[in-house]
Amino acid sequence: MNRRERVAGAIVGSAVGDALGAPFEFGPAGMFSASDGGGEMRGGGGWDPGEATDDTQMAIQVAESLLERGGLDPADIFARFQRWAADDPKDIGLQTEDVLTRGLPWDQAAAAHYRTTHRAAGNGSLMRATTAAVHFAPEGRQTTVDAARRISALTHGDPAAGEGVAIFHDLLRTALTGAHPLEDLTETLAAVHPDHRGRYATVTSPTWHPDDATEFNGAVWPCLGSAVWALRTTGNYEEALRAAIDLGGDTDTVAAVTGALAGAVHGLSAIPARWTDPLHVPLPGSGGRVLRLPQLLNLAEALARGDVPPHRAGPGSAIRGAGSPLWSDR
């Protein structure tokens, strides 16, 4: 399996997990498998079948900033987040909304929120991390974990959130090389700040189970731990997503994180067409655009190549600068 297949698997896999888990958010364990036609893409909870949530919408904003700005421009990402939030998305995290609407500059808003609330370790910066993880993966561990912390800090002032995103970035970096991300976990954890390493070592341990969590999986460490558990204890993409969503709780985000890792490990071809066919990502703050599978595949290719993004690209269209249509056979 080549790197392009893994990159596309990560990007599409995360979006599919998000959309698949959305109707079951905050429900009890086992609802996904028990639902009518268990394992099918369905609507509910205000979501249409296949509709991705804020998890994927924010990940796309990050991706397009990285591509259009030629690298990490935190002020630009923050401005895109603000435009997105101002256009009334169906769902937005309370913390994220507070940070984006405070009227403070990009480098002050999240820190101000953290000073006043002392609660900023939600999974809201982890949920959107797949596109940045793919973009920075070729630059090695140190660069990718540093970028993870900087992007996380735009909305989440608690360093614990940034360390969780850093771990995810490095796990995905490893998976995109063709190695299994959990085989290199010791080295990944060594890159974590010592103040947070123990907590993450616990939730990523082979002996940890999501039932052992002491916090709701809307917090960053049990969310990441649940995704690692789902990847470790299953043998393919479908099984991993089912395990993640059947945990209940913050199902869209746990499944988005799981979907990225499982998609990178098992590849795009492992993601069922019955899940990708209805997939769509509305983009508030972007002129009414809706991305579907062809656009997501083109975006994945752009991130993998470092090209400028496929603006308004339609099915089968090529990224600017490419010599032929990308993924046109999918």
C-alpha cells in the first residue's frame, strides 16, 4: 500500500467516522450496533445521513489555510475559524465558541479563556487534527508535534490538549510511513511534556480499557485513549469504527480520531462505499460549499503533495498544477 492510499484513508476515514458517529452523540454504549441496519450511515440528532460535523468542518479550514498560506499561519487559521463560527454551524463546542467570539486577538483568546475557566482540555482541538497531521508528517516527529501544539493552542489553552494532539500527530505520521503507529508508541510518548506523559501513557497502554476512564470521553485524553484502544483491539477499519462508536458518549469525535488512524493503517480501500457515498461536509463561512468524496480525495492529494488546494473542484477535477485528474477511478 502506498502513501497516497494511506493519506486518503486518513482524511476520508476521519470524515466518515465523524458522520457515522454524529447521530449517536451522547447516547449510551452499544447504540450503533443496535440501531436499525446496524453499521449503516444514518441520520438523526439533527444530522442528515452522511453529514459531517464541526470536527471535519474545522479540519478542512485548517487544511485550506495550510495550503493557501504555504505553511502554518496561526492568525489565518484563527480568522477562518471565526468566519466559520459566525455563519451559524449546526454544532460548535462551548469552549471553542467562547474563544472565537471573545473579540480578542488570535494569540490571546484561548489563553484568556483558560485563565478564567481553568477548563480547557476538551477534545475540540484533537477532533480537527487529521489534516494538519498529514501536512506536517513528512517533516518528522519534532516538527509535527510542535505544529500540533501551536494549532491546538488557538482554541485550547490547557497544555494537556496540545500534548494529546501532538501524540495524535505523531501516531498518524508513523502510520503514513507504513509502520503500525502503536509499535512506536514509546518513542511518541517520549516527545510528550513530562507533566503530561504519565496520563497519556496510562490511556494508551495495552492494559487500558475505555471503561477505566475517570473522565467523560469529551476530554482529550480518554478520547485519544479510546481511539487507540479501538485501533489496537480490532482488525480492520469497519471493526475499529464500530468499536469506537459503540462506546457511546462523544461518538462523532472518538470515531473521527479512530477513523483517521484506522484509515491510515488499513487504507482508503478498506472504507466501505456505503459509508463514503453519502458522505458530505457542509462548510459554513465558505460561501455555501459542500465537499463530497471527490473533493476530499483531491484535498488529501493536495496535502500529500503540498500543492495549492483544489478550489471549488468538482468530481474528477484535478488540483491546480497536477497533470491529470486525481482519484478519478474512485
